[in-house]
Amino acid sequence: MIVRRRWTAAATTAILFSAVLSHPGPGSAAPADPATPITLSTGETALVRVQLRDQAQLDRLVATGADLANRPRARDGRILADLVLTGAQLAELTAQGATAVQVVQRAEDGSQHYADSVRAAQARTAAGLRAPAAGQRTTAAAAVDTLQVQQAYWWTTGGQAFLQAQVATTATDDPDVEITVNWRTADGVTGSFPLGRFEDSGEYQYHYALPQPVPSRPVQLSATSSLGGVSRVITPTLWPNAAPPPLPAGYQKDFIDAYLTPTDIQARIKRLARQYRDLVDVIDLPNKTQGYRRNAVAYLGDPTVGAVVVESVRFGDQGMNGVQVRTVDPGRRNRPLTVGYRDRVLTVSLATDTAGKTVSTTDEVAAAINARQPGRFQATVEDGSAGLPMPVAGPARLDDGLQGTEVPARPWTVQALRLGVHRDGSRVGVLAYSQEHAREWATPLVTLEFAERMLANARTDPATRELLEQVDIFVIPMVNPDGANYSFNDFNFQRKNLVNHCTGPARDPKNRTSWGVDINRNYTVGSYFDGYVGGSANCLSGTYSGTAELSEAESSNVIALAQAHSNIKFAMNVHSYGGYFMWPPGAYRADGRITLPRPSIDESTLFLNSARRIVGAITQERGTVTWPSQTGPVADVLYSAAGNSADQLYYELGIFAWDFEVGNDRWNPATSEWEAVGFQPPFDEAHGESQEYAGGLVELVRVARDYAAAQPAP
């Protein structure tokens, strides 16, 4: 019997989660009983904001490589994590004390989600925290601790003032220390809120909470601890306290109308080069990607009685889609196991005994195919079928499973735009690049909006013209076209590229949405291969680092561009989502949480001061503020990301390299909650992200200009 399977996301993270969900740990608490519990159907996959039971549950998720969308956060003592989960995984987490609080986005057929977003566009005119439970008392201490307020910032957005604080205690080894922040506004209103403990890699960092709404500008802030410590009183600082020059009358912007597929982006690059010949060069990057291609595969047999996975050595589009495979009973006694290929049919004639009964096992059939047709096919025994009798089955048709009928399958040439009046290396260079991660659809909208603003205003706005006179700009809108095509057409949560380095049973098509390499874990500095945290050797992990540093065409292209243009001194890697602004170091070793070397005092000052300017520019569009707690080195404000591109650009090439995570949480005044927007929000939100973060990239160009002007003449 032929078993026809739909290769869904249901099995995508099952391997990664099995270790987590089978060990609930001590002290399991019953989950809260919400009025309307959030559940998923068994085979459904979604991005879900989950309130975890405790720190131990979060630690197990992190240790086993769960698909965490951004850094977990805390609010009122609750640990909130955004996770890509199947319905079964969510049910198990819920049984262990977790509670789903928001379905951010559901997994869909990529092409359907893209079509929906296009129609919508056309119609358009916490930190891994642990805080004590409410009412919990701490153990008496022998001495009072000392508190230091590390951050105290306030801002206003949408007419609402917010306050964020970060406080450290000297009682670093006491997990039960409670810290409370007390504030007062200029008109005498007072209030307080608790902070949660933030540990990273087993090391205490500080106590922290999400931004808290306050009635007006806070003028005083202090902190107290349950051990008796009291901080000094300080005045919260306005954040980011920087603003770009006002836009002139007639300034052109808003060039983004819809989500853009790789084909759309390629067409726009071609159009911009044609429209602005005096200001644009198109650079073909040297390493072609694999293309929107996969090997063709079929299940031969029945998993209940024995099955083999048969895969073509060549890609499906290379004449292997539609090839058939079958097993047959030779109908004679004492026949050997044979394998033949003729007229696009692979035929396995099973061995028989003295009575004429077929006796070949699944292992023998797989071995025979591999031995006798190694140039055309590779076969593995399906999980659970090892040693079982191989049934007479087929013919089954091999297919690559790709659904994008209008996507070119050929290897892809990734392109960069070079913008400027002097494109000869004589001016300071800025690199903006996006969509290393395929599912982050909003990111190329940011870089293309930025490019179009610079070009369209060059002829009418003297300030823009001056920037293009003084700065040499490079833009890679789409680093990972193959993964992006897969995300748009097959599985919208695809993060990695399409190169499948898996071997053996991991090549089973049930894992097809987990194949690929995480491009932003494939670089050379602070990599997994050097012992840094945040990458993986598991080919099914969302942070799989590849077979070696720079093993992938996509990562090699970014570095090749930077190496070929030594005038590039600034770079911005645009990711989503969560609202972060970050710079190196981006990775650490686990033992002792030893980061890559910290920037010098002068360079750290440049990173932070530039961040204030750029965050201020982002805020101008619609009041979005990137939180101060999410502004800083990657390893401090997000997590360790072994082998990321910013680290290689900074440490190896001397480039001031930043990372955006666009898609800031939105404040919901009705619920008094910060709500996530996801990787592919409704287009109106993605459009807003493109406009505000493009403004941030324009400010980065001003930063580069000012930096170059301040350097001594050669």
C-alpha cells in the first residue's frame, strides 16, 4: 500500500522539543485558568506568546534549541516567551504549567499568506527573567545589599508616558531578592513596580521589567530590595533625546506598496538601476545560491509494515520529478534481491525463499538501492521500519514537494545596489543588508524604502544630495532568496536557506521545514565551531551553523562584498521582530559567560551615541521607541548568537556593525499589555516598519558622514 503524506510543519520541531516536554521538573504549578484558553489543533503550527511556569522551564527550552522568536521578557513577575509551536507541543507546555496569552501568527501555506497580504495592501488607502510570585517572602539575609540603578529612562509615545528601569544588587547569588522601583512625577503623583531577576548563561546580570506606563514625566526614581538595600534617588533621563533634522517640504517617501518576493525585489533592483543611471551600480555578488530546488523523494512501502525513503541524487527540477520507484515480487523461488532503472522507473525485485515468499527487509532494500544506483538515488529506512519485511509496493512518484510554480528554480545571483555620486571608494561606505532569515518579510521593505528615498530625493533635496556626495552606500535587500521563496510559497515560518546538509533519517521529508542553514550563524568570528553559544550542529535546529564557517553562498556573499570595498566603515543588518538596536559583541562562551572582546571606550561611546540618533530618527515616523533595555550589545540585550555577521564585520574587517530587529511590540491601552507583531504582520504594520526604520538608515548615513568629516586628513 502506498501511504500518501502531506509534509506539514507538525514534525518540524518535534525532535527539538521532545527532551523539553518529557522533563517537567520539580515544583510544577498548575496553569492559570484564563476565561478563553488558547489552543491549537494537533497538526497546526503557530507563533505563540506563552507565559512560562518558571525559569527552569525556560532554561530547558533554550538548552534544547526551541524556536524562540526573540528574547523572553517579564511583566509583573511573569516570564513571557514567543515560541513557534505545534498544537501538541503547546498542549504539553500547558500541561506543565505554561499558559498561552497571544497567538501572534499562524503557520500557513506561504503563497496563501503572501496573496492575502497583497490583497490587504491593495485595499489599504521577557529576557529570561525570574521574579518571586506575588506575596512570596525571602529568606532573611545577614547583611543589607547595595543597589545600583543601571538604567532609568522615560519617553512618550501615542500620548502615553513610559518608564523603564534596570537595577543591580550586590546579592548576586540570592535568587529570591525582590527589587521594587518607586517613582514620582513632576506634579507629585507616585507609584511603584516590581523588577524581575535576569540571569543569562547562569550568570546574574540585573533586575528588569518591561516599560511601565506612568501618568506623566517622572522626575524621581529609586529602588529598594527585600534585603533592605536602598538606591540613591536619581532623575530618569529622556530617551533617546535625539532627533534628526526636519524633512523639507516635498520630501519623497513611501515607496512600499506590498510585501515583495525575491522576484519582485530583483525587478525593483533592475528598475532603480535603469531609472537612476547616474547614481546606481548593480553588483552581482560572486556566489550563486542553490536556487529554489530540492531533491525529489518518495515513500516506498507502508510505515506500519515497512517503508523506505527513496531520494534522487539530483534536484527534482533536473529531470527527477515524476520518476517512479516500486518493489515487485519476481514470482519465482530462490531469487536474489535486484535493482534496475529503466524508462524513469526504479524497480526493486525482492528476494524470495525456497517457497517463493519475498524475504527482503527494509534495510536490505535501502542498501541495495544505495549500492547499485549510487549516481541516481539514495535510500534510508524510515524511522520505525528498521529490519521489517519489505512489502510489494508502488509505483510511488518522486517529487521535490515545492509548491512555487512561478518561482525560477535556477541558482540565484544575489545582487547589491551601490548608491552615490562617487562610487569609487573615495567616500566612506555604509552597508545595509536584510533578509538573512527567510521568514522576516518586512526587512527588505526597509532597505528598499531607504534606497528609494535616497535616490528619489537626490535631485530635489540638497541635504540628500549632499549625503550621496559624501557617502558610498551599499544595499543588499535580500541575502537569502532561496529561503525567502520557500517562505512565500511553502512554509511561511522558514528561517534558514534551502541547502540540506542532513544525512540518514534526518532527510525524511517529514523534516522538510527544518532543513537548511541559519545564515546568521554561519560566519567566522565567535562561531559555534569556536565554542561560542547560540549555534547548533543539529541540521534540524533553527540555529544550525552549517558544515563549516562560511559554508553557505549567502553568508560568503556578505563578506565578499565587504572585503571588496574597504571603504565600508558602517553596516546595518536588518532583522525582525521585537524592536532591538544592537552591536558587538554578539556571542559568548558558556563557561563564565565570556564574551568576545568588548569595544574600546571610544568605540562603545560611538555605538551608543549613534544608536540614540538612529533610534530618535525611527521615532519620528509614528512614535515607535526602541526600548533602552533592548539597545546595546547583542550578547547583553538579546542572546548569544554564535557566528553572526555583525561580529565578523566588526572584529575582522573593522566595520562599525549594528543590527536592527524591526517590529517593535505595540502597547495595547485596553489590556495594558505589550503585544507582539510577528514576522509577517498585516501589511499595514509591515508598511509602518518600513517607513520608520528606513528613516533610521538615513540617519545611519548621516552618522557615517559626520564620522568621516571628523577624521584627520590622510
